[in-house]
Amino acid sequence: MKQLKLTGFLFFFFLTESLTLPTKPQDVDDVSITQKFIEDNIGYITIIAFAQYIQEASFEEVEMLVKAMTEYRDKCLADMTLPECSKLANDVLLENICTMEGLPQKHNFSHCCHKADFERKHCFLHNKKADVGFLPPLPTLDPEEKCQTYKNNRESLLNNYIYEVSRRNPYVFAPTLLTAAARFEEMTKTCCEEQEKANCFRTKAETFIQYLKALSSYQKNVCGALMKFGPQILKSINIAVLSQKFPKIEFKELISLLEDVSSKYDGCCEGDVVQCIHGRSKVVSHICSKQDSISSKIKECCEKKIPERGECIIYSNKDDRPNNLPLREAKFTESENVCEERDADQENFMAEFLYQYSRRHPELSTPELLRIAGVYEDLLRECCNTKNPPDCYRHAENKFNETTEKSFKIVQRECEHFQILGKDDLKYHYLINLTKLAPQLSTEELTFLGKEMVTALTTCCTLSEEFACVDNLVDLVLGELCGINENRSINPAVDHCCKTNFAFRRSCFEGLEADKTYVSPSTSQGLFTFHTDLCQAHNEELQRKKDRFLVDLVKLKPELTGVELQSLLVDFTNVVKKCCQAQGPEACFKEEGPKLSAKSQVA
């Protein structure tokens, strides 16, 4: 159930109480409250924007920009008639970044500063790097030190936290990062009052990290769809999700709401933090102003103060399907005039079909609803060119059922793999397969994707909503693989699946084999050179090293079978165990490493 509710984050997540959040009742002008929030939190918002655009920038450089933007805010609050105060906030921010002495040259973004307006913003967007392996490990403070820092300098701790998280999550929406900071502060307050501080931080951090990862994947997936396939696919995703959550909403009202949702994404996906915050606030306000016609489940949410309303709506249950809603909408399969109605306004006609089908099928995943819409569109294209269209499209439901049956079988097979292999072997299965499909990806990316596939199946394969849960989460993993930028290229086969059809990319990947264009390294590049750091590694760290070894082994020897690769992984594990128990571990590793290398040559 938890996974299915994650889709709500995409539309409704706003901000929790903290970080100088406004707390006026809902009947006060939402726009002015949101604007006040932005003014009060200009420092945090600047840190997010700068750290996401220029991930290499130091914290000291970020602080310089915060100072400049705070001065700009104060100047404009004092006199809004000044010419510079009429500019869009994101334009002012980028201008300030470009005028920081020596910074564009130092961090290699001078080319963006030579552009203007949309071209400049687009250039900065493409400057973002999803693979953050170039950054140093996330700094961690001892719990006692963290608590002391929070007590003595709360602002510094929060600023540093927002900076470090933002630069490592360059595509996460600003409101989500602000919420993450609020939750981090809440966690810090709670744990600093505990005796077992370290245990408290460790326990609470796990939930917190999962929350951020889930939102990050979802936002990147949808923004990737927008950038690769355009606004129409984004509209379709929104129709499917909103129609399932609010099945009693009228189609006309849904279209009106979609205008606010779509405009929000323009800002959020482009990295315009101010527009993103305004857009999200507008969506929540729209829903609450029309709650009687949208959902019976959100009345209490909409009576809350503005910062609390969005999160409450996210966690609200899907509304009940209207009693008078028939199982099928006859106008799309039984009417004699389907082709005429489609031809009169094809975009609106297909949008209404998706709306009607989605509100009737809460058990289906978002990708599956988009597949059904695609099948229907193709069917009508074929049927409307025949002599008797009604006879042709009257059997549309059979086509829909066939499509869903194929998708169900894929999920069923994956869950059977999970039951048979278990968590660890399933992870190795995906690490091998993913690396063979896309060996051009970094080791960090591939180990992350393998773990996420396992998380999807372990989360979903025992739930009653197994199909929708697996299909939704696996689609997010494919979104991570395909990336957010439209010009990302991995290899011809993977690029084809990522860029050809958003709804059917799952079945496209199902049919892929190992990349034939890949040329493996000519040398082992130190893969079989082991050191005593393996003996110091704790369980989790040692597991990460094993995962990395397996991925790098596949990159080196892509021709080996899955069985041969897993056998070498077992040998690697045995070498580590043997040498770490030996009198001289380093000497043991020097002897055993070449043996394992030789074995890989004849495997």
C-alpha cells in the first residue's frame, strides 16, 4: 500500500512545519503566503538552486551567493519599483551566479553565461550531472558533535545539510528538499534528547533516506518523460494518476486541474525553484477550493493550515469509486460514432478515454494504463480506415485484456524469480543482466539499479496489489536507467527502448540481450588486486565491495554466463575469508589475486 501512495507525492507534496514556514489559515490569500514563505527562506532556496546547478561549488561559494540574493531581496522589499525587481527570481539567480568572479571559468559553465533567457536556463539544466561519483563521500558527523553543532549553530548545520543533499540530488524538486531539511531538523531535535543518540539517528535515517529516494526516482522519471517525449506524455501520466486517486472528479474539472499541474512541472523540471514552489502551492489550493467535486477523503486535510494540507492530501486514501459508475464506458467501444468523435478533437477524446479507463481500474499501474491508451489509439487508427469501424473496435476490451495479461505475466515471472532465488541471488542476477545490457554505465549506477530492482520485488511481491506495485516501481528503475536528459546516450539498443515509447519501454527492455557494441577493457585494471581494506570492511561495506567486484567482472568478461560469473563471485568471497584469517593477509591477497584472475580467463 505504501508504494501506491507514493504517486501522490508527485502532485501534492508541499512543506511541513519548520524552517520559518507560514502558518496562516487557508482562507488567507495562498499566493501571498507562498510569496512570504519564499522571501523568508531565500537563503535555503538559493542554496538548493546553486548546489543543484553547480554541484562542484564549495559551501563558501554558495554562502557568497546567499549573501547576494539576500541583499537583492531586502532591496526589492524596500522598493519594488526598482528595475531589477521586475525580473524573474531564477533569472536574477543565474545572473548572480554568472557574475561571481572567476566562478564560471573555475567550474566550467562560462558557455551557459554567454547565453540569455531560456537558452541560459536550458544550458544550466543540462550542466547537471545525475551520476555524482565525482563528489566526495557525504560527510558524516559524530552524533554528539552533530547535536552540539545544532545547539550552537542551527543555521549552519541546516545550510550545510541542504547544500550536501541538494548537490547530490540535482533533479529533486525544491519543496521536497525543503521538506527533507525539515525532517532532518525534527530527527536531530528528537535524537539529541536520547541517551542512545547514534542508534536513534541510524534508525530514523533509514526511513528518511527511503523517503527521499522514492521521491527522487519518481520526480526524475516524470521529468525524464517530459524532456524525452514532451508535454503530451506528462499530461497522460497526470490524467492516469489523478483519475485513479479522485475517481469522482468530472472530466472538465480534471482538465482544469491539469493546467495547474502542468505549469508546475515546467518550473520544477527546469530547476526553477521559485516557480516550482509557487506551482505546487497552486495545485494544492486548486484541489482544496474544489474538494466537494474532487474527493470526499480530503475535507479534514483542507481544513488544516497551508503547509500541512499538501502532505495530508498525499496520505489520504484513494476516493471510493462512484456507485453509479458502470464497469465500462460504452461511448468508446459500442457507439457507432467513435471515429467521428475522435476526428473532431483527437487529443481531448483520448484524454477522456484515459480518464474513464483509469477511474474504473484502481488495480492497474500507471504504465499499464498508458499502454491501454496506446493500444486503443492504435486500434482506432486501424479501425477508422475500414469499411465497418464499429465491428472492428467493438472487440477493444479483448485487446485491453490481452495487453494487461502480457504485463501480468512479466510481473508474475519476476516475483517467481524472487521466491526461488531469494534476495541476494536475485540481486546478483540483476547486477549481471543490467551490466550486460548497459556496460557503459558507471559501476555506481549499475549497483544502484540492481539494488533498486530487488527493492521493488521485495517490497511488492507479497502484497495484494502485487502487479501495480511491481510495475510502478520497476518503471521508476527504468526511468533511473534512461536518465532525465533527452540527449543521454548509453548504447543503441538501450537508447531505442528509452526513447521510442514511454509506456512500452518495460516490454522493450524484456526483449534486450547483451550489448553487442561493447568492447571490454584489454586489461583487468586492478580488478584482481586485493588489499587488507577488505578485512576492515563491515558487513554492509563488504557487500558493496562484492557488488562492485561483480559488476566490474561483467564489464571485463561480458562473454561469461551468469553461472560462471556467480561462481567467480563465490571464489572472490572465499579469497577474502581465507586471507583475512591468514597470518599475513596482504601476502595472501598477493598470492590469491592472480589465481582468481587466471581462473577468470578459463571460466
